[in-house]
Amino acid sequence: MTAALAPAALDRADWQARRRAHEQRVDAWLDPHLARRRTGAKHPVEDFLFTYYSHRPAQLRRWHPGAGVALRDADPAEFGRDYRAGPAGLTVDTDRVRARRAESLDWIRRLLAATAGRPAHLGCFGMHEWAMVYRQTQQEVRHNAWPLRLSPDETAAVVQERGVRCSHFDAFRFFTAPARPLNLLAPTRESQHELEQPGCLHANMDLYKWAYKLSPLVPSELVADCFALAREIRTLDMRASPYDLADLGYPPVRVETPEGRAEYAAAQRGFAERAAPLRARLLAAID
């Protein structure tokens, strides 16, 4: 039998400083979003991570030290049911969390490990966003408050010329009905573990989702790191989309041209390289 490791202990001043730093970092993202929400304004880039994902702003702001860390002089009522008091201080009750989320933890771990074990494919050129507006009018598209860069017929011609090579189910499910047969694959939730690959923008954006679903087992700083990367990825996603967001400060990546495709692939490669250590940190936290 292996003896359990004693948790690393943080004095009250140290863990409170970490909590304040996390809150200040997150507030820089939350404050503009909450201000827009109060007025009913919408932003197709900056609001996505708060509307597409289920993690609420207050949950993102809440700080957790992660498993294996004891907080000295911490009030259990401040941290919730997933904590327990011990000789070294307040710690995440990992047995309780694992008992409640065993199936989810296994599913997430298998997905992360499978994705990490594959080579990155960089040839999609962001056509998933184009497939989401394929054969739609300006009024029908999801972000219809912003114009498309090309006409509907020109947009459709790009999709048909380039083809669609999307392996990510949660992108594929938003394709228009006429676009789905054009995709090289037909991803499903059941095939996600077999298809997800580390070059995919959405797979790397989803590291934020897996991080918050692992909370409070993972430190909130890791959740915030994944959010920060997802936010940058979303920017590329929309710059390479058919939408014209130049007036919002997002110059297009013109993936309908060879130069734009080269720019997209280089950025995609960079995101894959930055996502790899985050994926590894999430796997290590589960293990």
C-alpha cells in the first residue's frame, strides 16, 4: 500500500494573495462582458466563451487551490461542500469529488489522452465557420448583425472549392444541412475519442471546458490559463470566418486565398503547441 502524500500547506496570507490575483485576472475578462449583458449589447468574439460554454462568470471568478493543497485558517463555509478540514488545513475532498464524478473523470481523461497521442492536422483552414453559414442568407446567419465578407454565392463557392475537413463534433453539429454532406467526416459524440486531434482549434478551445469540469480538483489558475488560450483561439476563429468584423478591430484572415491559408495554418500550429502543455497539466491533475 502506498502512503498518501501530505498536502502542501499555504498560509492564509499566501492563499489569499493567490485568490486576489486570480480574481483580478478574471475580472479583466468579466467586467466588459457583464457590462454588455446589462445593456443587451452583443459581441460575436468576446461573449462566445460565456454563452457557448456553461461555466458562469461567478464560477470562473471563484478561486480553488486544486487537489493536494491545504489552506491554513480557511473557513469551510467559504469554499463549499467539496472541502474538508484536516490537520494541515482545509483541502479539496478528492474522494468525495471522485465518487460523484467517476464516469466524467474517466471520459475526460480518455479524450485528453487520445487527443494528445495524435499528430496535429492543420489543413482545415477554418472552413467549419463557413459551413455554418453555407447556403444561408444574411438574415439567416447566426451573427446577422455583422455582414459577410462575400456574397452568399461566393461564400458557398469557397466551401465547395476548398471542401470541409472538420473532425470536431461540436463544430459539425452547427453546420447547415446542405453543408454536412460536404464534410470529409461525420463526427458524432460517440466517435469523439477516435476523431479529436490536437491541431483542431475547437479541441484546443475546449480545454477550457474540461478544465472547469475538473474544478475544484484543478487549480483555478489552470482554468484561467485555458480560458486565456480559448479567448485567443476564438479571435482567430472569427477572423478566419466569413464575417466582416473589421469595424470591431478584427482584420480578416482571408482563408479563401493562399496567403490567408498560410497565415491560418501558422497560427493554428502555434495554438497546438501552446495547448499541448495545458492538456498535459489537465491529465496530470486527473492522475
